[in-house]
Amino acid sequence: MLDLKRQYRPLHRELLEAVGNVLETQQFILGEPVAAFERAAAERLGVAHAIGCSSGTDALWLALAAAGIGPGMAVVTTPFSFFASVSAILRAGATAILADIDPATFNLSPAAVDTVLKTPRGEAVKAILPVHLYGQCADWTSFARLGKEHGLKLIEDAAQAWGAEWQGVKAGGLGDAAAFSFYPTKNLSAAGDAGMVTTNSDEIAERARMLRQHGMRRRYYHDEIGWNTRMDGFQGAVLGVKLKYVDGWNQARRTVAKRYNALFRAAGLAEAGPYPVHGVVLPHEVPGSHHVWHQYVIRTSSRDQLREFLAARKIGSEIYYPVPLHQQEALKGLGYAESSFPEAERAAREVLALPIFPELREDEQQTVVAAIAEFLS
Ligand SMILES: Cc1ncc(COP(=O)(O)O)c(C=O)c1O
């Protein structure tokens, strides 16, 4: 599914030197390695501020809290994402309201959000949190319009979308604030847990910096109850090295995705979609969006059997995500019935992520597609 060693081998000297510098300076928490990465990352994304923290989950919480989201408020998001998209809202003390997804992109549907916003609720909706799932931006033209119409903050879950763009603007600079994850499988990855908040707002940036250090502006003077969510120096150093290469890696991912598309079409397996019949529905890249292919996700009706068939041939695949968030045991308290979001529920039954990473070879992709062709025949 993913061979991280292929990325590591050519970089190992450079990474060891960067990590060695952290040991030399003994700056283990924040410090210059993190500050240097924050500056370079902000420049690369075209945003005013980047605030390094300890994970994507913490970045989501920090972005929400720094944007003023808290108790008595509600945030609208998707049921088809990693758990943290919802748990971070709850952690900020707010209520999570879900809306269904667009079956073509698997991203939060602006039409569904619009309907939710027109439905009266207990708590006042203060923000929308779209997730740029699989490396493709959510429909930001529509979310920007909805945000303006209803006076809402827009928080991006950009955990999977380093380098993705919506109409020329990079993920991280689309909303009021954004959260990135540098979990080791991400397009830009740390050597452990790490994350980052980005924003163009001086005020949100200042609050995020304060909240990531127990609400301190001055050492040992606590203005608010924050948390310890600082990025460590090793992660800053590793990310600083990898930042130089990530655009090339994303370009390579795009080549891999194009090659899968061509192989599936040549094998006569590609179906128009959005739902599969006998073959596979290929991922849809929206015109005007620049997809960075964190995942290459097909839809197929006999997904579980196909996955077993591939596993028997030592071909990795993964399901992101098998259980929509409203059906998770821990989120039963949100109060949604089992069948509240038909598109998310159907996607959870049909999606299958195939191996994709920058160094994946063409012959390996041919093997994957040939095995899927054999199964479907
Ligand atoms: C969409 C999404 N949101 C949030 C997160 C949380 O990031 P982390 O694992 O770095 O806490 C992830 C990563 O797993 C993710 O994929």
C-alpha cells in the first residue's frame, strides 16, 4: 500500500544532518528548527501564518478554538472523514452537525450544508468545517458563498491536502484557518506525529500560538486554558528537509493517478459513475481543482470481496472509511439515525483506496489493475 523507505533512502543523509543539528542545539521543543519550518511552510502555501503543533488532530482543535469556536456554538461538517474532523469540534466544546457528501468527490456537499443551515437548531451554527478528502479541495466557491451569506467561519481540514489548490489558491489559505497533519503517511510527513495551523488572520494566529502553550503569552502567566500541543524540534527539522521535495512528490502522485486512470480505461473497467455497476468508478478530479492524490480511491460494488482477492495476491488496499462518523459508537450522542446520510453510507460500502505514493512503479500499477480485471471477469 505504501513503502515509506523508498522516500527515505535518497534523503537519509540530509535527514540525519537535520536531526543531528537538533541534537547539537538541544532545541527539542519549538525553537529555531520549528520556526524555520513555519516560515518556509507559510511562504510555500502563500499564507501569512503557520503555527506548528503536535498533530493534525490538535491542529483542528487549535484552529477551531483560535477562531473563537466553543460551547453553545455548532459547526457543520461531513460524516465521511477521519474521526478527528468531528472529535475536534466536540473537544472545542461545540456541537457537531453533519451534512451528507457529494457522491462524485466524497467531499462535504454544499447543497446538503445549505439545507442544514436552513433548518432551525438549538445552538447557533458558527462555522463550517469542510474536509479536503483524499487530497482534493472541497467546493470552496460554494462554501465561501455560504460562509458569507450566513456569517460563518470556514475552517479547512487540510490534513490530507498539502499542496492541493482550489482555483489557484492553495489549501491552507482558503478558509479563516486550516489544519494540516504530518502523520507519516501524509503527502508531507514527519518522523512521528506533527501538525500545523495556517491562517491569514493575525488575531487567529496569535491565539493559536497562545493556546498551543497552555494559554501563555508570558511565561507562567496563563490567560486562557489552552493545552500543550507544541511541535518538537526533530519534527520541525525533518519537515524542513521534506518541504523542499514535496511539490515534486505531489507531481509524481499526479502521474501515478493518471496512469491508473489510463490502465483502467484500457482494460475496459472504467464506469461513468457516480455509482458502480459491474466495473469500477474512477476518482473524479473537479475542473479548477488541483488534486494532490493523497489517496486514489475507486468505487466498486463488490468491494469487500475485491479487497480479499487483492490481499491474497499481496496487493495492499485500504478503506477510508468503513464506518461513517454518525454510526461510530463514540458519536452515537450526536443523535443521528443509522441511515441519516445515504451518500456517506453508500460510499463507506463501496470505496477502496489503491496503493499510491510518489515512487510507485508502472509495473506495480499494472499488477494492481490486472488483478482487479481478473476479479471482475
Ligand atoms: C481528514 C483528517 N483529519 C484529521 C486527521 C488527524 O491528523 P493526525 O493523525 O495528525 O492527528 C487526519 C489524519 O489522520 C485526517 O486524515
